[in-house]
Amino acid sequence: MATAAPSSLRAQIREELTCSICLELFTRPKVLPCQHTFCQGCLQHHAGGGVRFMCPNCRRQVRLQRQEVKSLPDNLIAASLCERLQYQNTPSGDAREQPQDRDRCQSHPHEEVQLFCKQCDEPVCNECLDEGHSDHVTISLKRASQERKPPVQALLDEGRRILETYCSFLKSLREKEESLNEQKRLTDNSIIQAHKQAAQELAENRVHLLSAVEENQGKNNEELQKKRDEVLAGISRLSTACDQAEQEMERGGVGFHSQEAILTEVIGTYQQKEAPSTTQSQSAVFKPINTSVQVLGHVMFQPAPISDHHQEKIISFGRLGSTTATVSTPLGVTVSDEREIYVADLGIKKIQVFTLQGTFVRQFPMIELCGQGMESVDVAMGRLGVWVVGVTCLKIANFAVHYSKDGRVLRKFHLQQAGCQRGVAVDTRMNHILITQTIVEDWGRARGEVIVLGSDGTLVRTVDGKAPGSGWLSSLFWQQRMKRLMYISVDGEGRILVSDWDNHCVFVYDDFGKFLFKFGGEGSGEGKLKHPYGSGTDSSGNIIVADSGNNRVELFDLTGRFKHITTNIEHPGGVAMAPQGQLVVTCCKNHTVHIVPSSMIYSSQC
């Protein structure tokens, strides 16, 4: 009977053969181009029917053929090892490993093996003994087993030792992979920060250079104008003297005598202004000033063009905007990869679509539910369209509706808790829809929570703020939990950002709903917030918050540390980042949507 592998060794092998999505042994394992292996079903759910998705381990982009996970190559070695591991863990596995006819002779199946031929090194039955082993030395099977046990055990020990060596090597490879991933993350962050710093320095240097050139050009123009005025004055005096002398000569009177004296004086004055090298017969020479521009500095490389925020301006549209596009009561906003802005317009109960220049493209109405019109509150971009959360006109029911980008209803489902204010975001990695809701409990206290739903509306998890028990611990926890929630967003790593109106802060959770940190706090100083509304992140992980009560939009780093005030906008509401780095901000009270260029977002102060 084969000896089972030690439990620690089996545990190491099982760890290597465990899918990081379902945390079970691989089922029909598939290999991604990055060489990470997952269950076929887990990958199918993770991809969500899309043609592209990211590896859950290293975040590398994967493109499927024919939108099918089964087209990926199989990991046959992992499949074989999983099958063997499952076989060993089966209680009846030993029985199957030793079939009932294991003592039957292979040459004479009707006979049982009785002896072991030492000369031929094989077990034999009575008929075998008569046919060819009668003159050979034979011993009992039990004795043969005892004699062969030491060398077999030695081989088993060596095999186990080699297995442990391979498992240790696999473990070191996994640790090396984790170390390399961490190094890559740190390097990416350092490159991003260095690029941002260099871009900011170049932008500031550009402004300084252009200002210096403009000032120098102004001085040159003043000097040129001064010389021009001097020349024009001389021309006027000489021309007048010459004309008057010519007129007196034509008249033939005695006045030419006085004009001769005047002409002599004037010409003598300007002849003295000639350069020393010129002769008396030459005309006066006026030398221009040096108009060269001083070199203010050198750039060691040719950078990509950086827009100057003194030249770029905020594009606004709506009732108070500068374009012809109008909105009524804009709340939530999102931007598609096609660079189209989707605005949840509460006033006209429609989703309006605009370009990044503020030009109206199209609109589609909200559907009627429960016999009532639906008012849109927030909108988020998903894989195949936009998700909208809204409330019926009488505020008695909430719904989430999935629209295609051209306004076709794809699916809809009812939300259990009713309320006016909700926020929606989509985790495109897992195709989860995240929706905020505020529950009013006893004594009028508000408790905020985030529900995470699958694309079919099934509840995946709830990120809540329920107090653990009662007493002083409950009272203390009440001060730390979410209260009245507004909008929500999900960054590229799956982190959840929720703005809390009553707590004047932003809560940050990981993609499984575990609390990470919060930042803000009531106030108007740097890093403080007052009734925050929308929030979002840029491609570098920076957090942008609409500080509604302080009439500004603030920029924080990925740890929640304050960086600077991005721009001053009255009563900002929803925020969204465009693919080219522009920031889109809605203003419900002013019925306006603002498009802020990226150069203004990352300047030290606007």
C-alpha cells in the first residue's frame, strides 16, 4: 500500500493548486497569458461575458478570443495533480488503490499468488511453479515483503525529500512573485509621482519663461517707440524748414535770408548726430537699439506640450454656462471611454449626454415604475452601458436601472430601502454594482450603508455601520460609523470611496468592504471638508472630492493626505474624470455643469 504524503506537504501542494478566486482546488484550470491559473468557471464569472478583463492577481489585461474563457489553454499538469490530490483525500481511496483481485496471478487469473520467486524476482502461483519455477528458490509473500521493505522505504523517503524540495522551490517562487509585484507597484508609483512633479515644474517654468519674455518684449517695444518718436520729430522739423525755405526762394523776396539761417541751424543740429565715421556729405544715420531677447534658461529635453492654465479655461454649460447646452438640475455625472458626459438631470427626469466641449449630443427619458415617473439621482459607467439609481416622483420607492449607451433599458430591479439620496458606482473588475443608502433608525439617527449587488440584482455583501451591541462601546462606535451617505466611487484597485454628508468626511474600504481609513472632518481649513458630495479618483490614484459646503473641489493623495484646492466652484455636486484628465463637476443649485482642464486640476492653487 502506498504511503500517504505528510499533512504539511499535502498542505503546501494544495496551496499551490488552489484557485485565488474561489479558494478551492482548481476545476478545469485555465492558464492566462501572464501564466496565472484559475478555474474556468471563476474566470467566466470574473470576465462577465466581456472580451477584455484583468488578471485578478497581477492586473494584466487579458483579451479573449470569441469572448470565451474556454478558448484559453488548459493547465493539464494542475488538473492531473488536483485529481490525484482529491483521490488521496477520498476515504475509500485506499480500497480502490488495492483492488479486490490484487492477489490473483496475472498469467493464471483463476489462481492466487502464493509464493515469491527470488531468482525471477516476481510473485508466482502454483501453476507458475509447476510450469517454470519448480527448481527456483521461492519464499513466502510475507517474507518477501519484509525483505523488500527497507529498500522500498528508502526510495519512499528519497521521493518525499525530493517532493519537499520542489514544494519549497514553489514557495520561494511565489514569494519572489509577490516581491516582484510589490517592487513593480512601488516603481509605478515613483514614476507617476516623478512625472507629475516634472510636469508641474515644467508648467510653472513655462509660465515664468513666458512672463519674462513678455516683460522683456514690453521694454524693447517702449525703447523702439521712443526712438521712433525721436525720428518722427526730426523728420517733422527738417521737412518744415526745407518746405519754408523752398517757398521763400520761389517767391523771390527777402524772406529767404532768414529761412537760410533757420535751415542752416536745423541741418547743422542733425549733422552733429551723425556717427563719427560718417562724412559731412552723408545723411544722418540712426542706429536701432539691441532688440535681442535675453536667454532665461535651457531645457535639457523636449517635453510633451503642457497646457497653460492661464490660457485654458473652464467650460461651463447650463443656465449659467457659456455654451448653448442647457441642464435643469444636474446631480450625478459619469464619462464614457468615448469621451461623452452622461448627466443625471433631476429636473427634466432624463439622462443627458454631452461632449467634452459642452455640446449636446442626445438624451433619453427615465422609465416609469409603479405607475410613476422616475427621477434620476446618480449615474455610473458600467461594462455595457450606464447604471442609474433613481426614486419615484412620490419618493416611495427606489430603483436601479441598466441602460445601454443609446438609452435602451437592459435590466432593472427594485431597491428595498426607500430614500431620496443615493449614489451608484460600478466595479468593472467583478461587474458588481455598489449603491449607497441611508437608513433612519430610532430617535431619528441616520445610519449609512453600501449594498454590493451582482449584475442580476442579487445581494453580494453589505458594507454597513451597525453598532456592535449597546452601552458605551456602541456609543463610541456610533461616532465612527457612516451616517448620511451621498455619492460613491470605485478606484482602479477596487477600493470603495463613500462621501458622508453628516460626518463631513470620506470613508475608504477595500474591495471586500473592509474599512481602511477615512479623511476630512468638519472645517474650512486645508484638508477639511464640509458636507462633501461627489468623489472620484484619477489615473494616479489621487482622490478628488466635491467639498460642497466650502464651495471648492479638493485633491488628496491615495492615502487621504491633503494636496491642494483644485478649483473654486460654487456648491459642487457630482464629479467624474474624463479619459484625457479633465474633471467634470455638476452644480445643482446653479443648474450648471463645469469641465475643468487637467492643467487647472494639478496646479498648486486655482
